[in-house]
Amino acid sequence: MEIHVPEDHPRYQSISVREHLVEAVAQNVVAPAGLIAHGRGEAFDYLCGEDTPPPALDAIAAAAACLLLARHPVLSINGNFAALCAEDIVKLSGAARAPMEINLFYRSPEREHAIEKTLRDAGAADILGIGDAASETVPEIGSERRRIDPRGIGAADVVFVPLEDGDRTEGLIAMGKTVITVDLNPLSRTARKASITVVDNITRVIPLLIQEIDRLKNLNKDECIAILRDFDNKQNLKAVLDFIADRLRSFSFEGE
Amino acid sequence: MEIHVPEDHPRYQSISVREHLVEAVAQNVVAPAGLIAHGRGEAFDYLCGEDTPPPALDAIAAAAACLLLARHPVLSINGNFAALCAEDIVKLSGAARAPMEINLFYRSPEREHAIEKTLRDAGAADILGIGDAASETVPEIGSERRRIDPRGIGAADVVFVPLEDGDRTEGLIAMGKTVITVDLNPLSRTARKASITVVDNITRVIPLLIQEIDRLKNLNKDECIAILRDFDNKQNLKAVLDFIADRLRSFSFEGE
């Protein structure tokens, strides 16, 4: 059932993204529970004014420095990330020299292949983590052991794992990986457990991150190390909370 | 694909509700977009500490008074409301002498009947708004005209429309109805346009509302009118925003 929203509707953009994600569920790219996760993100995005919160820019700089300094960075891709950002994922993979690995909470061969197709249609060549290639496991609390590719996340020192659940993040941190995440909820377990958390909408983050990688490529290694050293994830999350709290306090219902 | 979460998982309760709603999509009770809406609610519920914000108690009292004073109150029921609260809807219908009307954004005979079955299994007898019974329309912006039952919402002076979208709420207000809603987002168009907005989780609200109706039944009409007169929806929403902002500001990442 398609319901197309008129372009002059006050919520046109966010409703269009919703329709796209519902369609992506029908295509097996997004899991039904991925729609609930998207809704949580929408709410926090709304609180941020649907614009990048200023502290997120510092987190993006730290993420870019971290990816450039990594020995073996990998992009972990789930259904929502692929559905929302396929072209940008392929660009980021090139800019950060980070292979793409499909890594699903609700894994099935059909979903793997649907996501693989989405990425290939966007220009991806090599994709890790498909089928038997995902032969290693991450021990996680509260869920089945998750499979990973020994050539990808298994060997990675830095994993970019946006839109992820807390168990996965904790599992990767426990394996000694540096975890960069993107999560609109600054209070989520993922946001709190990750090494670097960018609190912003993934569709805005990836272009900004690619731009920042291109900028930092001109710096020397010590300058990148300094950016990373000066970044404090908990302080950054606190700054985002304060930003949201200020926005809530300044909201006025007058004149409605 | 069923993934059951262990009871000791830090997010056990909210994940169980998610699994229930994903199952309700498979049964046609909840629309896929209803999962996104649930996610938005989850995010705001999280910000409220997953507990009733104090200002919501005043809104519940006003809603109870309004339902008791109504000439012809009606409960408008969509897929999410039915999936989350079927038994409580039937109890509220009795307590408020308010018939139940199925009223869907994504309407199809299959969904109507799936929701009807959910309500009947919970003990409902008469249900309005099914099939040709929904013969009138509400003019709404940005979407198809919505059908309503002339014996139900069509004739109602007060409509209880929880978990609803902004277009629907504005359409009912424009028809001169008094609209009571339940919406965890204090900034949504629904929250701002409704006559009375309870900002709280629907599963907590309905038992509290039934309890409040039972309490106010012992008052006389003038006392109910006074409760309603003293309630200011915009002030109440502002109080909820301040409550959430205070919670965000007091959050500490220390010791993690």
C-alpha cells in the first residue's frame, strides 16, 4: 500500500524517509525492528532540530582522525545503514580505505543478499561478511553470538558501527576494538560504550565525515593523534545533552 | 524469525514490547509505519525515565473530567493502540461510556478485521467504524480524506484519539470536536493541536485514566467543570518539556 505524501506537507522529508524504509522492509533490506530503531532516531533528531548538533562536529573530526590512523579500519553495515546511505557508504569506504562488512542482528541469507545488492547497486565491489565468510564470533551479552568475518571486523583495530545495538558495541569493545558509532540517542548504551560517538543523523554524518577525512589527509600523523587525544567522548555526550536541554527549555507554545 | 530476549537483559521490557509489535505487524494489526511511530515514542519514554511525568497526572485528571462531561465521547482506535492495550481499551470504554471506533491511517479490510478480532478477544462487543459503517469523511491536510462512522466519531463531541498523527488531530479539531490525545512527544503537532494532551506511555495512561474516571464519578458536575477549566494544555506541555530538560541536565556519565 503506497501513500505518497505531498511535498508541501510540514513533515515531507521525514515521511519520505519513512516510506523508503517501509519499502526496504518489503525488500528484506531492513528488519521490522529496524523501523522501531529508526523511529527512536527520528525523535532525537527532532529534538536536535533536525540539524547537526555543534558537539557532533568534534566527534566527526575525532572519527576521521581515528579512521586515518587505523591499521585496519572496517565499516560494519546493517540494514538501516544500507537503506539510508548506500552511495555514501561506498564513498566513505574509499575515502577511509575501510572495507565494508555486512553485519546483521537479524541475519538470514535473504537479508544478506538484499543488502549486498543494495551496496553493489551503489557501486560497491568487495563486500565482506557474507555467508560462510562470517566464520568468527563476537561474544555478546543477552543475545546469540554474532558472526564476523576474520578478514574484516575479526582483524580490524577500528570498527565504524553506526546505528548499532548496545550488546554489539560492548562485544566489540570487549574484543579490544576501537568502536566509532553514530547514534542519535546520546544516552543509549551504544553511545555510552563506544570509543567515539557521533550524535547526529547518519544521512548528514557520512558526507561530513568524508569531507573531514579529506581535510585531515593533509595533516601529519601527530596532528591527527592530537585531535584524537583532545577528544573526550563522555564530555561530548554531555555537551549534546546540554544542547538538547537548552532547545527544550527555549521552546515556546505561544502564538499557536 | 523469533529472537527471545533473556529476562535479565538491561532492556528486557522494552524489547519484549518491540517483539510483540513486530508480531502484530505480521498479524496485520499494526502497520509497518506504526513501528516507526512506536520507536519515536520509545525515545521520549526513555527521556521521561520510563515513568509518568508529574504534569501528565494533571492532564489525565482533565481527560477524565472531559470524558465524564461529554455528551457523546468516542474512543478512536488504531493498530498500535489495539496491539498495546486491548484489554484496557475495553475497560476504558465501559468506564467512560465511550464506544470504540476503529479508525486507521492505513485502512484495509484485512487490518480492520485483525484489529476487530484483537478487541473482541479482549472482550469488546460493539465496535464502530468497520467497513461501510465508516461512511463519513474528515477533511485533512496532506492526506486522503479519512473515513469515520456517523454513529461514532461523526456524532461525537469528545474524541479520545491516542497515538495519532497531526493531520488527523487537526481535522477533528477543525470539525469542532474536543480532542484528547496521548502522545509521548510533547512537541508533535498532535500534542500541540489537541485540546488535552497526556504526555506519557499509553500502557501506563489507560489504567491511570480509568482510576481517575472512577474517582471523579463521585464528584458533582461543577467540580469536573472546574478541573477542566483549570487545565491549560500548553502550560502542561511546557511543564513536561521542563521536566525532560531537567532530567537531561542532571544526567551524569561519571563512573561508567
